[in-house]
Amino acid sequence: MDSLLYITDSKLFPIQLKLYQIIYNNMQLEIAAAEGNIASNLLPESLKAASVMFATIPILLVYPWLQRYFISGIMIGAIKG
């Protein structure tokens, strides 16, 4: 996975990639636990839901303040000359 990335410094990864890595690592732990017959208390669906909320909430909090710029951009593009 890391060989396909242009950004090699993990501190500069976008939030989507960090969340993907968390989910991917959790899936790998579940596979290892299933193969080794180890009882696992990991909650994959809860982790996925939490990562979606973690990525969505900042957008929902910032959008109301930036909404006027989106609307003005749409209106400028809709005016015919």
C-alpha cells in the first residue's frame, strides 16, 4: 500500500488515508484472531461508523459558515450573458 503513495511521510497523510489504515489494521487483526482461534472483542462495524463520523462532523461544522461562498459561486455560474 505504501509503495503507491506520493506522500511518504505519515504525518502528512490526509484524514481519509489515516482512517483507512485504522480500518485495514483492524481487519488484519480480526483475520489473525480468526485464524488463531483467539477470542476477539473488536467491533469492526462500530469502528467503521466512528471513522465515518470522525470524517463527516468537521465538514458539517464548517459548512454553514462557508455556505454563502458556495451559493454565490453557483449563482455566478448560472447567470447567462
